[in-house]
Amino acid sequence: MKKFGYVAAIMMLAVLTIAPGAYAKKDKGASNNPPVPSDVYAKYDVNTNGVLDLSEKDVIKADYAKDPSNPLLKPFDINNDGKLSDDEISMIPATKTADAPKEKKHKKNK
């Protein structure tokens, strides 16, 4: 009878550890879809190699210097000095899934 209790306990542990993985949601098709360039890369990565080259970075810096309120580039001006440094430009994500978070709208309490 003791053997039955041990076997039942082991089987229950196995079911509890394996079952959650079987019911986990799987992201269907995510690995099949190629990453989409972020809006910044879509506009400034002229040669579409997925890297912002020196000349492309210079264009980004010039555009942001002309218009520091540019909504496409402003989120990356971390220190809010009105200029984009090489470090700030290097933090611009290459794909949309990694875009800078958009500001959340707060719900008003009635």
C-alpha cells in the first residue's frame, strides 16, 4: 500500500509540473514574420542594411537640430538637451517591436 502512495505522489508531481506547459499560449507565427523596421530606421536607414551609418546619423542629428520637437526623434533625447548624441542614437531600436514606449493616457476619475 505504501508503494501505491509513493507512485501516486510521483504521478501527481509529474502532472503538476508538465501540465502548465501544455496549456501555455504559444505566439503563433511570430517567428515566421520578419521584423519590421522601426519608424526611425524606415525613414533614415537609406541603404536599408539595418544599421545607422555615419552619414545617416549625421542626417538624424541635423533633422533633430532643426526641429527638437520632432515626435519621431524626441523620445531618444534622453538628457533633453535638444541634441542627439551618438549614445542616444545608438539606443534607437531597429525594429518596431522594440520601439520607444508611447505615453500612456491616464483615465480620469468621475
